[in-house]
Amino acid sequence: MRKHVVDAYWSFRSPYSYIALPRMRAMREDMNIDWNFKIVSPLAVRLPVHFTRQDKMARPYLLLDSARAARYLGVPFGRPRPDPIVQDPDTLEIAQEQPHIHRLTRLGAAATRHGRAFELAEQVGRMLWDGSVDGWDQGDHLEQAVRRAGLDLHELEAEIAADPAAFDAIIARHESDQRAARHWGVPMFVYDGEPYFGQDRLDHLAWRIAQEKQA
């Protein structure tokens, strides 16, 4: 059975990216899908002005809907503590200094070099979003999650410190590829030139691949 290569654009700050992971794991095993993971910066980093233009109802709805989607799919869920993005909860203004998300996204770029971006997203995403960890940026929570992904946090961060521009270039290339694929959001999947935006489009993607197998 040949592998079906699917580009997967994914962000550590996106609840829907996290919610998609268990089905992505199942599709990898059941449908022989090779997820070509391309971790990108969240919109809050790429276009912070976006949040100042949002309707005030947008964020409360996202909080409600993401928690509901997780419950519907049976995925453990809780907002990360702390939020990977430093943002004013009232004005939604994005701070200029973003230590958490830059650290996480560069780790994703480093894992890409080692061929384990999916595993890193799975383990770190679970640590951030399953509601079991308070203060993920403290202690050894991140170190243990990276180890479960088959990588070493200190080695990855040493690689990044030696040449941060190289890892930022990987992230920028992923973001450029994403726009070239005709969307900007996450999670987004691209198969045979077709974009599928949102965790709720995984069923459409599975149907598309199944059609090809039947042809």
C-alpha cells in the first residue's frame, strides 16, 4: 500500500490543531498517511492587528466552540497555563515580546530537521492543551514532553541558539508554503494540491483519499 503524503500546517497556539491530533494519528496508522508536518507561527504573531479588528464576540465563541469540539470528540481539553501568546485579555492587544510561542515554534522547526515534527506536536500539544499541566513553562514539563517525542530539549535548544536565523527561515518557508496552498489558517491539510482548512475537514480529506483508492 503506497503512502499518501499530506502537508499539515499546525500551530502550538491553536486549540483546533491540538484537537485534530488523535484523528491524525489514527489516519496515519489506518490509511497509510505520511503527515508532512509544517509548524507555523500563530496568526497572533504573523498578523497581530487581526485581533484588534475582530468582533468582540469572536474570542468568546472560539473558547466555547473549541471546548465543545473537544468534548464531542472525546479529547481531553483545557486552556494552556500560561497561554503561549502574551495577550491582553481585555483589549486583545498582542505584546511585542513573545518568549513562549517563539520558543515552541522554533522547537517545532528543529524537530522538522530531525524528522519528528509530528511526534513533537503530539507530545507538546498534549502537554499544553489536555488540561493536566499548570505552569508548563516551569520545571521539567516541556523537557519530558520533548523526550516522549524521542528528542532532547537541551540538544534542540543548543542547535537553535547556534543559528536561530536558520530555524526562523524554516518557519518562514512553511508560512510561505501555506499561503501558496491558498489558505492562512490552522490546522490546514493539503493533498494533491487541494487545501482542507480546519479539524472538521479531516473527514473530507479521508473521503478524498478513499475515492482515489477506489478509482
